[in-house]
Amino acid sequence: MKGWIAALAALLLLLGGCGKLGGQSEDYDALVKETLAREYSFTGKMTYDGTEAEAKFVKTGVSDITAEFSAPEALAGLTVVTAGEEVKVQFRGMDVDLSAYTLPTQSALALLREILTGEKSGKLTVKAEEETLVASGSILLTTYEIVFDKETMEVREVRIPSLDGVVEVSDFVFTQ
């Protein structure tokens, strides 16, 4: 009888341990997709193909992104709003409406919009590191990586290695 109780206790410990282990392992692919689907804002310092810029980004809805540039001085005050297939550019009192198809596919804004929005089903590879998650994939003939804080799932950096592009993210806040 004691053997039976010991075996049952061992089985319960094993099952309890497995359940705990299962609860601790995260589905990082799902977390990344859920994060990219949320609404958020951040400040991005961008280096892209030798050019440096800084902008405040706000993502709303499924694929709507607003970028308000503050640097370099030549771009200060430029606002670009992408809403669905429409792009609105505001600069020094001028408003221009464009189609998303008129933006060069390898432009920093077109790539960031595609990276930070949209369904990435089957296109992302997520690697868990000690403090971060790195999601990598390719779009528009370009490779990219998104670095997330593993604990908060805040975006920390976006890299476009094939084009020497980096967006250093600060002030990241979920807004929904």
C-alpha cells in the first residue's frame, strides 16, 4: 500500500511539474503577432542608407501609422499618415494625398509600415534570447528583424540589415 501511495505521489508531482513547465513555456510567435496587432506609439531614431532622422510614430487600427518628423531640420514638421491604401503627407502648410503604391517599396516608411503592421503568418522566425525576443523575416525583397523586450513585449529596435537600416525605439507605449 505504501508503494502505491508513493507511486501516486510521484505521478502527481510529475504531472504538476509538467503542467508548470507547460505554463512557463511561452508561444513567442503568438506574442509577437499579438504585439504587432496592438496600437502603440514610440519615438524612433532612424539610420537608413546613410541618412539619419527622428520621428514620433503612432500605430492605430490594423495598419494605420502616423510619423511626425523632428529631425533632421530639413524634415522637421513633416507628417506622413498611412491609412489603409492612402497616404497623406503634410509639410509646411501643404497637404498631399497619395496612394501607398506611389511610395518606393524600399523607402524607410514603406518598409516600416510593412514590418510593424499586417499579418506575418508563417513569415516570422522568433528567437528567444535572455532579455529579448528577435523576430526576423522578409518583405518586399528585404530582410528585417524586430527586437522586443521579452518581459513587456515593447519594441526596442527594428533592423533592416540588407539596407543598413536601424530604428532605435524609445518611449514605447501601448495605447489600446
